[in-house]
Amino acid sequence: MRHESRSKTGRLFSVDNWGEPEHLASSFQCVQELFPTARVRRTTAVPDTRALRNTSFDDLAFDALGTVQTVGAMLAGTHTDAFLVAHRGVLLSELYFNGMDADQHHLMNSVTKSLVGMLAGLAVTDGCLDVNAPLVHYLPEFAGGAWDRTRVRHLLDMTACVSYAEDYEDPQTDFWREAAVVGWRPALVDATTPATLLDYAAALRGKDFADGEKFCYKTVATNVIGLILERAMGDSMVRLLSRHVWSRLPMRHDAAIVVDRSGFPYVGAGMSACARDLVTFGQMMIDGGACNGRQIVPEAWVLDTHAGDLTSKSVFAAGQYGGLLPGWHYRNQVWCTDRPGVMLAIGIHGQLIYMNTRAETVVVKFSSQPTAVDIPCTFAAVLAADAIAESLA
């Protein structure tokens, strides 16, 4: 039986057409109604009591790639569903559109990856994960295939070379075929579709380049990290994310994550959460992994994410976005910009956590942009966040 909901335009949408542009402003808020999900649980002990200052940034102007734009115009022009700004732990601005509010879940897409990257840091510090170990040390059933020489570090930094295409505009791309395993593209499901995300990843064959040679964004890499963490930490990914990340922060709500038939979560793109809770995650990141005097993620891991290693910038420069984003790097499932201390968690269709350590500023943006990757919209949102951070600093 297929669940159906009605979009803001009044049209019905279901698992078959939820990803069409006219439905995104609604369907991104209804993922739990459409697909099997698991709860990533919060604690009830420490509620978020963050005050709101109601500061407006609408008239703040910034240079958007040679064009002067205001924050208000950016919000109007980038299909914004939620936009929050926090400075030094105080929520200055909280705006919602398209029927959203502070208690409404929204699909995070690949922002999910950054939580997985921080969980990996905990596993490293606890001594149960070696980032320099071969992938097959943790997943021996992957031996003899495309993953043989891949190391955990290659997965964390998106330099793994398994053949896998992530062209969102191609309806037959590997990304959508993997997403079909959790039901996101029913039209791609046939008799050969793997039953689980583990089966999908283990069946991949061929390499696009040498492991560690260059940055190449592949969602399957994050799902494999999740599989490794289950083996290394001895529990399900849903419980690991709940116990070690979500429940240790003062979250207002549980999160939810889409799961495959085995119950394994789609950690590459499948989490939904409320916007204030992503501000809390971002605040923890700019505070060196700490929250309310408690270390959540090891500070050394957050610092390593900021700094990268000796090859981080060169492999990123050699990769798919090197010419577009000079001076950036990607580390531990987090984007790090050419501005010192600025980290990003980014998801397709306009999802963003902007984390500026030096300016002590966090910006969260949920969106329903019709195009999966809209470079001008992404640049506008990040540059607007930069301008807000500068105005506050």
C-alpha cells in the first residue's frame, strides 16, 4: 500500500512522485509518512531552552558573485523552508516558510553525512576504529571486489575510487539506484535490485581512479562508513547515533532516518530533523565538540576536520570541485571552506549548516530547491551566512 499526501499546491504525492520539484516543499516535511524510518532518540533530561532575540538580517547586503544581494532577497529566491541564525549560543533569528515551524521535521539529505563523520571520531578515540585500516578488515565480505585497497580514511574524505556515479540529473545514475534500495525511486526497482544497502555496496565493481588520488563525492562511501561503525562499535547505527550523538545534546525532538529492509539506516542522505536541533549540532561543532561543559565529539577530531592533513587541499583541488572551490577541503564528512574556521554540512536541494568557529556563528537553512545541485543558490546561501557572521563578529 502506497501512502499519499497532499502538497502545498493541492496535488497528491506519493513514493512514486515525491521527488518532483512541485512537491518538495511538502514532501521534504513528510518523509516519515512515505517511507519506513527509525527514530534517532533524544534524551528528555536536558530540554533546549534557547531564547529567541528576533533579530532581522533581511536588509543586510552582501556580494553574491559580483551581484549585490540582501539576505531577504536570498531567502526569497532560494526556496527557503527554514532559516535560523545563532551567535554565541543565542538564537538571533528563526524564520519558517511553506508551513514549517520549530517542531516540524525536514529532510536533511547529505547533512546526515556530517553526523556520521563525527560518530566516527568517537570510534577512533575509543580505539575501536582505525582510519588507516583497510575497509575489508571490518567488512570481510567486501574482499575481492572494488573495495579491496580502500581504507577507512578514503571513505571519510571522499577519496574512495569505487565506480559509482552521482549525477542527480541522470535518472539512471548509481546514486538513484542505491536510493531505490530504500524505496526512494520505485521505478528503478526490479528483480536485480539488492535487498539492502550492504548488498548494494558489496556488489559494486570497478574503480574510477586510485584510492586517495582525488576528491570524488560518492554517497555510497558514507553508507559503507555506517556499516563499518556497526561492526567496529558493536551496535546498530540507529542506536549508535542516538546514544553517542543525538541523546547527548539538548535536542528538542527525536530525529528520524529512512531504513532499508534489514533496518540499516540510509546514513548517506536519509535523516530528517527539526531546524533548532541542527543549530544545536552546529553549536557543538564550533565549540570544539563540546556542549554545556560536556565533550560530545573529541576536540582533536573536530580540529582535524578543520585542518585536514598534508594532502587534503591538494586532493580536493584535483577533484570534481577543485576549480570551483579553490582552497577548500573535505574531511571527516564535512566541507571546510577557504575561510579559516568555517565548516559546512551540505545537502542537495539547499540544506545547510554553516559553522563559523571564529565568529561563533551557526546558520541553518532548510530548502526545497527544484534542482538538486544549484550552485548559484548554494553560493548565495553561504555568502549570506558569511556576511551575517562578519556583521556579528
